Amino acid sequence: MKKIITIDGPAGSGKEKIAKYISKKYNLFHLDSGILYRRVAKYLIDNKISYKNEKKIKIILKSIKKISHRKHITLRSENISNLTSLIAIYPFVRKFVNNQQKLAVSNILKKNKGCVIDGRDIGTKVFKNAKIKLFIDANIEIRAKRRHKQLIEQGEKSIYSHILKDLKLRDKTDINRKESPLRIPVGAIIIDNSK
């Protein structure tokens, strides 16, 4: 039977690292749902479309049939991270990305024995029938230090206090948004990844 493992949690909690470890250990495909949101954000930046212009974003999304889930270092910039957080609150953006995830996983499972998907609403909304669900959490200061280190390693300028402030704002946005807020999925195993 094909396996779907969902991994949810706040920004910088280490979801991706854990997802990569599990996928490698059990020979499963790893899909980072955040990449799909980041690709939409990059598309808006490249085409100089404001995140406030909902009408134009809707038109753009209708014209996109398939979005790549391949990772790229340019998608990890703080500029794209911040814009991703702003557009992820739109229900129509979430619906588009959720459909893209389901499409991607459907294709992935044709060639792989299973898939590990990490994000913010994977176990609560996108794949709520998954048999294995994890929720990764970590202390916010530790998450900010990790993100700060990651950006510096990528050659970006980074100020820890700004990262901490951004993460607090992102947590607040993720938890309080109307569409698919960040929640612990029913039946999820909770892991504190602060150490």
C-alpha cells in the first residue's frame, strides 16, 4: 500500500529536515509544499504583480496548469519568504496550491512507494486521511537562530532580531488565518524539535 506521511508545524521548526530524513530512510519521495507557495510568490515578483492585487493573482493562477515542485536556492530568499506568508492567507491561493499538491502526489505515487509531505495544513486539510501524521514544534528563539544561520550560509544578509520578529508575525498569521489555520492534526504525533 502506498504511504502518505504528513509533517506539519510552524516556520523554521525543522519540518523539512525531518521530512528529508524520513524520505531517505524509508525510500519515499519528499514533497515540500512550501516550494509551491514560494514559486507562486516568485512568479508575482518576476511579473511585478502586487500581493494586494487579488484580481490579477486570480487571473494568473487560472492560466497556470502545473507548477514545478523542484527546489531551488533562489526560492529560499527572505524576500520570497515574506511574500509567501502574505499570499498564503488568500483562500484562492491555498486552494490552487492544495490542488497542485494533490496532482503532484498523485503523479509521485505512480512511480514511488510513498510520499512525505511537509507544510502547515497537510495533515489537517490536504491529506487529512493520511495514516501517519507528525506535528513538529520548536522554541521560537531556536527557530529564529536556525533561520538566521541558514540565510547567512546562503550568502544573504541577515539580522537575528528581524528574523525573530518576522517569525512571530508569520506564526500569528498562520495561526489566525481563516483558511486552513496552523493546527495540530487529529491523531498527529507531536515532536518538540527545540534541541
